[in-house]
Amino acid sequence: MPANLPPEYFAAEEKFRSAESTSAKIHCLEELISTVPKHKGTDHLRAELRRKLSRLKSEQHKKKNVGRHESDFQIEKEGSGRIVVTGPTNVGKSSLVAQLTRATPKISDSPYTTWNPLPGMLNVQNVQLQLIDTPPLNPDFSQPELFDLIRTADLILLMLDIQDFPIQQLADSIALLTKHHITPEFLKNQPENSNASLSIPTLIVVNKVDNRSFMDDFNAFCELEDIELPVLPISVLSQNNLDFLGSRCLEMMRLIRIFSKPPGKEPDLTQPYVLKSGATVTDFAGKVHRDFVQNLKTARVWGSGVYDGQMVGRDHLLNDGDIVELHI
């Protein structure tokens, strides 16, 4: 029987293959196992992956027994997606995370204030996203575990400082990421990156665009780049564009919000189910309850591309903001 593995499996497998530390490999392998469909065609694969996981956990346990503590870079995933904020020192990473979440990173004008990652939760249109502050990218010294953490991201926010040679900052940051086999998605089709291990959606966030003069500098920065970049000017100081940053993250993470409507009742518009763009009614049914996939007969949809309450089949593609009533 064929395995019929989903695209999520191959993306997770790529993350696992490029992981460097044991803790990162365990995290990626657990994610990989969760993407494997459960049927006879995948029994051998799931057994082999579980054996690998058992060996890695045994290896990690032995290391702990000889005095090694659990890494600060091993952070449990929360919410509907993970955003890792990275970039050179003093570009405003910690200030951004503090502004958007309840996290309280240490903030200073001195370089290299942040030595360990710190997570916080960002609420965007009732979608909870994990936002992680990280130590700076430094060509002279960056811990390998930092890059393991970046590999677990669903989106990278690569922060630059418009007031401090942003073109050089961008070049240095990309060089360091690609050295560790991480390629921003906007570069994946470039010939020099054809053998890169892992491509991750990346939004370039140019901070300290505090006034019109710096906006002119930002426009010049965009014009000087050879390729079209996914880029957003912000100012943490004046909070310029911070309200738009969240929605841009949802867009780049390709996340959509789907609302459930029980038959005969009003929909709950405060608690969306979060799926990847391209999700179908069947995918949504599996999110609501795993038994619904097998028992689903049809569904009614209110939203984009349909008339209110239109009956649709299992393969109907859903759009952001759709309301779905499942019939079992």
C-alpha cells in the first residue's frame, strides 16, 4: 500500500535533516512523525521514525546524566505558528518583542544585550502566534543552537536598522544563515542557493524608520536591492506600521482563519480554527474532530466565492474568514 505522504511531511523531513543539535533533531522528528498519516501503508515508516526518536532521546538522556543541562534554545512550540526574530545586534529585536507581547526581554542601547532566546505570544486577529527574541547574528560567534532554533520557525523576521548600513546588515545576515543551510524563501530560486537545505518564509523588517527623512532612506534601500524583497518599514519607537506587521505575518505564513457554525446556531467568531492556505472542508473537519473526516457528508459555507449557506463538497477550498457548518 502506498504511503501517500502529505507535503507537510517533506517540509518537516527537510527540517529534521538540517538540524544540528540532538534537542533540535528530537523536536523536528516529533513534528515529522505527527505529519505521517496513520494507515497500513505507513506502518513501517512510522515504526522506523519512532526507533530513531527513541535513539535520540536515549542519547540526550546520556548527555544529561554527565552534567549537561537542557538548552535554553529548546523552546516548546505554542500557538498556531512560530515566528523567530533575528538579525544583527542593536536593531531593535528585543524592543519589538516587548512591544508586541507580554514578554520582558532585557533592552539596552549597548550591543549584545540578549544572550538567550525569549518567547512571547502575539495575538493577530484572534490567532495566537509565538514570537521569539533571539541573540544577534554575529559572523564571529553565534551558537549553533541559535540556527537550530531558527530552523523551527514558520516565519523569520529578519530585522535591520535603517540608520546603520542596512544593505551590509542584510548581506551579512543572509551569508550567515546560508552558511548554516538556511535560505530565506525569497532567495530559494537564486542559482547560488540551489543546494540550500531549508527554505523558510522570511520578512525583512527595517526598524528605526522614525520620520520622513528615514523613509527616504528606506526607499533608497529598496531601490538598491537587486531582487524584489518582502520588506516592511517600521518604527518601534513611534509604533509606525506595528499594527500592520501582524497581518503581514499571517499572510506570509499562509494562515487562514475558519469559523465553525453548529447547525441551527450562530457561529463563534472569537475562536477561529487556523489552517494553511489551500485547506479544504475535509482539512477543516479534521481540525474540529478527527472522527468528522470519516463521517462527513457535506458542509455549508458562508464567505468568499460562495453564496451564503452554499452546500459544498469535501474538496471545496476554503478562504480566510469563511464560516463552515459541517453535516455528519
